[in-house]
Amino acid sequence: MALRELPFRAASSALRPGNARALALAPSLCRNASTAALSEVEDSSSLSAPPPSEDVAKTFDPLARSRLRRQGKKELPASRYQYRPPKYYRGPLHPHQPPPASNPASRLFQPGPFSLPRLDQTYQSTIAADLLALTYQHHAPGYRPPKVENRLRQWTGESPYFKNRPLRGPRGRGEELRLLTAPRTFRNVPKITKITIHSMVPQAQENSAYLHVAGMITQAISNVRATAHKARHNVVGWGLREGKYVAVTSEMEREDASHFLAKLIDVVLPRIKEWKGVPGSSGDGAGNMTFGLTPQQVALFPEIEVNYDAYPPKMIPASAHWFLSAASYPTLNNRSVMGVLATTKKLAKPAGITKTRSSPRRGSLNVYRTRGRARRFFHYTDLDGVIRVVHSNGKALRQVNDYTLDPSDWTSEPCPFTFSVERVWPPRHIDDLMSTTDIESIDCVGPACYNNVNDYRCNSPTCTHTLSTWKDATSDWEKHFELRATPDRGIGAYTKRAFRAGTIIGWYSGELKTVDTTPPFTNWYLMDMNIGDVEPSEDDEIVPHVIITGAAWEDGIGYATATAFARAGASAIAVVDLHGVSDELVAKLKTAAADAGRQEPEILSEIVDIAKPESVEAMHNTVVQRFGGRIDFVINNAAHMEPYAPFLETDPEIYWRTWEVNLHGLINMARSFLPTQLSSRASSNALCTMINVASSGALSVRAGSSGYRTSKLAVMRWTETMQLEYGEKGLLTFCVNPGAIKTKITEGTPEPIRNRLPDSPDVAGDTIAWLAAERKDWLGGRYISCPWDMEELMSREREIVQGDKLKLKMVM
């Protein structure tokens, strides 16, 4: 460009005022000097030429033109406007300078390195440029920094004494040496070089499983093998003993450190509720930072959350993380590490020993005497762990999880120690408590209203069976528990459940087991209200009309509910089932009403498949016609359970039949009977109550019967929604758990599990009829268990309503 413009520059310098000869030659020195050439250019341009004809445009083929242009060439010629960096470097003064090698347009550009840590890449692309702009210092061209002389002086003298001596300090007083470290600029910003995860596990001194779990969790979240450490000294305040393993450590560098920190910042910390951030005092002024995480926060790591079942929740340790930032600085020494452990100890809560929830299932185990060396008692029972140990003199001893006390401390005197224990949920199967532990005699102490069982003997005067005689007894276990807990609480037909509130249940069906399947809401399991004690209403117009599904079997919940309503004085009862209700059972319903002093009710028996809408609608028309268009209670009890097996091993048709009966059947019943109930409520002030029978299986997760459990869980949420939508129009609906009862649908369950269902259907029937005897609007949409104490439940109405309890919620 410069050489091409040189003639014009010479011409412009020659055409100066006063140069007549040059002015005469001026027209010939211009670029457009020839007027003829200009006219030729205009004539040959497209402005003066006519547009091409349409025939020419139609015959134009761009693909054929492209093939003609290539003529064997693999690529089209490069565009003249495309930037092409020079292939060779031609000096700093050349107008075309190649871009740096880091620029993708450079010929020397190489992608990668792909193993660059994420934090380093983020630093180079975001923070480095900003720090460069903030720390830039401008100097004028030609600036020369002043020469800084060495302020440390050499030793002078020819004596060999001064040879190889270190340099001396500066002369004079008041002068100081300059900083040994360079000031912080964009060139020496601290970077993450190493991360150390340290976790204190003092429980490992008693049980090595805590150390194993801590090592597994530390290795899972750090991708680095954990190292166990022993205590060097005895520390009474921390409960450390010399030579015992008490901590695990993992050190991460480079990619592992960057990935761990990115995971911590992007995944874990945002999920911590109301996290206040890292304290400002966590740094040491050299780029190192320290802070800790609680066990609940450690469980938020993806590796722990995805495989949560592999790590016991109570054994997840707390962790303290040290971020060693500057590579030029020394790492934390032992003294500084011990200083940080003081804060870590506050976060490390005892796992597996602390009390997790308050429950009336707590009791006491009064140990009388042991035989030989103590075994692992909690590995064979359903006890979660020891909460506290109290000596007979009233002083509390240290917490233990096994019988690790000195055997010499055990005496034959009663109650040398009292173990406050809490039940495991769900309870584990117990084969034989006395044969697998070293306990010789135990008192089962439940709530105050229940009797104690000494050495597994019933307190009934007529019962002399002990543990040894129970093993040989052929009679059922229920015969040994006929004695009522407190005689002053009324008379009931099923009082054997009084002993269920104790920690240890008893021996039955040849095995010692626990039978609880749902956490109690009240303090008592036994229901003392009998529907026969409910007086009929003085208003004859409010004699209820009831329809009950699933009432074909005499030992079922549906038929027991129909019997309870007959004894309560219901005037019309419709019992429907897929198998029908026999005439014998219908006659027994009328007899039950007569024995209770009630008028004989009108009984309607129908064969209905509630999973089919047309069958339900036909039954609805019959019931409305027979009952005069009034329906007070609809008890949705019919249910179906698939065989007790894993999901892939079940029959798809049988599995789907569970959903059709349990959920679709309930929907069909509501579509047919709910409009009738609402109209009865508006016209004749009917009770308009719909009770849906749920199950405690909806509140727990176990292998097998997944369709039954999830369908019952859907029933609970559907009931709550119906109450919300139609409660203002007069509907009252709630769910009831009948209890642990052996019915026809439980025949497909394994025999050991079925033997843990000791309840009677009469308890469920009496409770449902008692709840329906008086309209209780505050129970709408809630979950009620029939084994609960109804008197206490009614007394806690204000607590339940204000706390919005007995409903499905997710606690986070």
C-alpha cells in the first residue's frame, strides 16, 4: 500500500503553488484523467445494460456452474475478504502480525488442555482480566525503574571466619527489611492447590463400624482414599484415648480438589437452608480457609444422596475442610490442626446414640443379671440404641451402644442399671430374644396404664406360663393376655393389645416378635370405646343409612363394620362385594341388632365389581330406590393386594387389578354416590360422610406389595383433596387405618409377616362406627388409626387443627 501511494505523494508535493510546469501536467497525474476510459466503464457496466431475460435465468444451474469452477479442485478458492494470518513471522514492523498462539484464528493454535481444572479455567476467563485492569500501573514511555540496591551487606575482611557467612542487615537504626513476600497482584493471586477433609469420629473407639462408614463417605465425596489416624494423647474433654482410631483424613490436589470445590459450591451449599456463609474469621491471612459441615450437610453430597441406603444416617460423620490456597505457603502443622479440631468437635454429634424422635414407644429394660461375656444385644433385637444408662445410685454413666460395661459391675440384685431405649422403625424380626442375648431377666415397662411383664410371664393369676413353657405350649399366644391393663377403663371385648405398648412384645406362634406397623399418635394403642355404648339419637329422622363395600367375609373388616352399625341402630345397611354376601351373614346382622336392643335394619346385599363404572351405577340406582334417596355413610372398604413379591416378579394384570380396585373403584363409588350424598345433605340434613379405609403400609416402604402401598397412599391424598373441594358443600371424608388384621387379601403375604398381624376386625369396625356416630368436621381429610385411643384423640382436637396434623406432608 505504501509503495503504491508513493507516486501520488510525489505528485502532491510537486503540485505546489508557484510551480507552473507541474500545474500544467496536473490533469495527467490524476487517477481518472482519461474521460474516454470513464465512458467505456459506464457503457460496460450493468447500469446501462438491459436486465437478463427470464429464459436465461431459468436455464441457469448453480450446481453445474460450481462443478465447472472446481474442475478437479477439492476446495473453492478462499474469499478475498477472509482474514488469513501470515504463515511466517516477518518481523515486528510488518503490517500483518500473526495472532497469539492462544487465539483460535492462529495457525499455531492447539485446543486444550482438556484436563484443565474447572476453577483454573474460570479464573483465566473471568477473574484474571479484571485483576489485570485493577492492578495496572501506567508508566510513560522510556521509564526506567530505579535500581534497588541490595540492602543486605556482605562481610568484609580477608579472614576465613567471614567466608560463606550469611549477609548482614542494613546499617543505621530505624530501617527495616522489606517484605519477604511480594504484594498481591494479578500475577500471584492464591489458587486452590490442596483440600484436606478431616472428620473426627470419637465413636470409633467403641465400634469400628463408625470409622468404616466415615472412611467410605470421605472417599466417596473426595475420590481419594481416606487415611485413619490414632489419638496421640488422652483428651478427657473430647473423650479420646491414646492409641485409638479417632479420625479419617483425605487430601485432594489438582483436578480432584477443583472438582470437589465446584461440587461443594454448586450443589451442596445452595441446598443448605438458611446458610449464613463462611465466617470471616475462617481465614489465616495467607489464603488458607477452614470451615466445617454437619452430618446433615454432608448427606447432601450427590454421592451420599444417591446411595443413601448404603450409609446409616446416624453414622454419617461431620467434616471439617481445610482449603490450602497458596502453594508457596507452608501447610497447617499439627498445632494448627489441633486448634481447628476444637471447632470440629462441636459439629461432630454422637451418631447412632442420640434420640431422633419423641415417641410413646420408649420404655425401660431393667437388666437383672448376665450370663458370661456380653454379646451384641442390639444386633438381634429391634432396639435402636441406648439413650442413657443410669446406675442404681441415680448417677448417669457414659453412653454405650452395646453391653460394654465391665461384667464385674453386674450383680444379682434387681435393677442395677436402667437402659432407656427407643424402638427401631420399621421393627426388625426377632426370632428368640432370650436365646440370642445374655439377658437372663427383663422387665418390659411401657406407659403407666399398662402392666409390667417380668421374665416374660403374664400377670394374670390363672396364667403360670414362663418363657420355657411358652416354647412348648401349643395354644395361641392371645390366650395369655386376656387381662385388661386397667380394670377401671371399662369393659371391652379385645383387650389383648394392652401389652403392645411395651418395648418387648412377647412369645406367640412359636416365635418372639414385635407387631407394631405404624407409629402411634396417641399414648395408648387400645380403644376403649364400644359402639354398643353409643345411645341412639332422639330424632328418628337422623337414623343413618349406610353402604359398605367389601363385606363378603365374616372375618373381614367390612362385615365387622356392618355389624357395628347394626348394633348402633342403623336403619338401612347395604353390604356389597364382588363375591356377594350370603343370606346367613345377612341374618347374623339382623340378630346382632336385636341382641343390642335395636330395631331390625333393612339389609340390602348386592354383587358389585367396583372397578367397573357400569356395575357401580346399577348398584347405586338400586340402593337409592330402596333407601328413599338418602345416603348418610359410604364406607369404601373393598381392597385388593397383589402377591407379596418384587415388582418385576408380579403378574401385570394382577398388579393393575390392585390399582383398579383400590383407587379406580373408590373413584367410581364417589362419582355415583357423592352427588346423592350432597343432595341428601342439602335437603334432609343427612350426615354426608365418606370414610375410606387406608393402610399403615402407605406410611412405610418395604420390599413387596408395592402396588398396594402406593395405591393406599394415593387414596390418602385423594381423600384430602375431596375434603378441600366439597367440604364447604357439606362433605366430611377422612381415612382410617384398620390396624394389623389378618384378612383375605393378606393370604398372599409370607407367613412370618402374616403372623405379625394380631388385631381383630371388630376393633376397626367399632372405631369406624364410633367415629361416624357424631359428625366431627375437624377430622376432614385426615388420617386416623383404629388402634389409637379415641378419647385422647378427641381431647387433642385443638392441637391437631392448629398444627394441621394427621395429613400427608413432606418435611425438608
